[in-house]
Amino acid sequence: MRVRILKSLDAITAERWNALDLKGCPFVRHEFLALLEREHCAHPDTGWTPQHLVVEDDAGSLLGAMPLYLKPHSWGEFVFDWAWANAYTRAGLEYYPKLVSAVPFTPATGPRLLCAAASDVVAVREALISGAMTLASQLNVSSLHVLFPEVTEQSALVNRGFIPRRDCQFHWQNRGFADFEAFLGEFRADKRKKAHRERRRITEAGIEFRTLGGGEIDAELWDVIHEFSLNTFRRHGHDHYLTAAFFKHLAQVLPEMIMVKLASYRSRPVAAAIFFVGADTLYGRYWGAAADFDSLHFEACYYQGIEYCIERGITRFEPGTQGEHKVPRGFEPSLTCSAHWLADPRFASAISAHLRQEGVAVDEYMAGIRDHLPFRRAEGTTAIPDDRESH
């Protein structure tokens, strides 16, 4: 096996890349990653310089691949290492640049060490990890990070000396619900009443929803939808990671990958939530509104997505990062992970000790959250306080 570096996804055809076992994850498809580069979303101009690895045999057949970027910052990763960078600075060392294997701007678990289905998976993963570590040494970077890998990949990375990190997101699980009311039927009465009240507010406000696939959205409507999402970023003082052109082009090449829930008031669009559809998982990614309607965020981003999953038999719904306010609406704590290699052994030792303590805290946090899920259970437990009615 030999390892090569690709300075652009366009250096390999979509057919070859997508022939690898992508585990049904839409974000590691060639079309998605290549468009990020072409539209200058994940591009050297924005601090994402492609260093993708591919593993081939002597005949040139593709055995594996690893999306990989050289980065001068930590924006758009969602696994936060700002404190590590500050510690390096205080020690008089440079933390940036670093190497990162991730899907830019996408905190969703999926394969990072892509392998051909018929290949020796253990050997190909080993070649990819070794290739990435060799590149890190050649570039003299401080560190190499693999973000949101699958569990078996995490184990392979830890076996090679990477430091594991644990974190928590909130995901919805489809347990074969016949419809949305069957799902709410698993709630305690107070939480079920609250969900009904939130949904009723939307109906009483005169808001109607349409479900649109990527192929049903024209360029003009994409501008409207993107502007809604851009409003959300502006409120937080950030620029949108993805451009309107990115969504337009992705909807043309992979219309089945995108789903939008469009909210209208008096036949005029007022809000939208953008989702991505995988083989068995729905991913909630971006949302925004032109007006402030009570409970609209909960309806657009959570309840509409849950209904979509139930109707289509999708087993999992990942609505994005953060948000304990998702828990009373049926989202459960789910463990995510990342793996980190640091060149400096002193920092590797200190960060390893810190992450062991952090991991214990994450486990305790998840256990505490499970005590406050809205589902029916034994008497004597209390519900999670929920005063987050703002959008």
C-alpha cells in the first residue's frame, strides 16, 4: 500500500471516492467535501488547506481515504481546544498550524478513516493513521486531531497513542413509533401537555409548514432560506460558514441529501430549518427566521424533524450541538468522541490527564441528564427544569 496527499478533492473522481464504504454518511461524500472547497467555504482562504490522504495498492486501486486539513485556527470544528492553544502561547510555543481530520463545520459522527468494503480494514486504517502522523512530523505541526470518528476508528486511534476525548450531544431515537402522538404517548403527562401547547401555538399563530427536497427549491427561494439562516449567525456575531451558492449547487448534484422545512405566515415564508438526510439519520444543521413567533424554533428544528423521521422510518435524528432544552422534547444524551495526538510529550501528558478528568465529568453529566428525560418512569423522580422559552 502507498499513501498519497491530495491538495484538492477534485484530484480524485467522485466515483472512486464514493466507492469507499461511507457508512451512509452524507457529509463524507465527494460532492459535499469538494463543493466546500470549490465555493471557498473550506479553502486555504478560510483557513482550511486540504491535505487529504488516500491509500492505494500497487495497481492504483483506491483502498482508503482520510479527509484532512492544515489549519491556522480552530473555527468550525466544534471540539474546542482554545485553552490548549492558549497554554502553548503562555509556554512560548506555537499551537498553530495543526492537522485536523473532520468534516468542516459539521459536528456529526461519521467515518474519518474511509475504507474500501473489500479491503483489509485494519491494515488500511493503520496506513491512514501512519500517513497522517508522518505528515504531521514532516509539516512540523503541533498536533493532529480526528474529530467525531466512529467508535471503531476511535479505538484504532487510541491504540496508536492518540488521546481520547469524550463529549455529549442530544439525539432522538426512533423506537418504531406509529406517529408523532405515539411518540408523545411515551411522555409523562406534564411534558406531553407542554409539547402539545408548543405545537398548538404554531397552529394558532397561522403558521404552516412545507417539506421541500433539494430539487424542489429554486435559486430565488434558496436566497430567502439562506438569509434566514444568516440572520441566526448575525445575532451571534458570526459569518455563515456556508454560502447560498454552496446550497444551490449541492441541491443540484445531491437533491436527495437536503431537506428544508419552510414555515409560512399568510403565504409568505418567515422561517426555515435546513436538514441533511443520511442512510438512517436525519441531521439538523441550520435555521433562521424573519420574525419572532412563540415556539417556532422548537417546531421547525425539533418537532418537524421528529415527524419526518417517523413518517419515513429514519432511526436517528441529530439536531446539532449543545442544548439541554432539547431534553424535555425527547432528545437523549449521546456520547461523541475525538482523538488527539500532540507532538510535545509534556503537553500530551498534561492534556491526557485533563481529558481523563473531563471524561469523568461528561459521564456524570450524561447520567444526570438521563434522570430528567421526559419519558414515563418510576414515581419519585423529578423533571428537568425548562424555562428556555426564548429562541
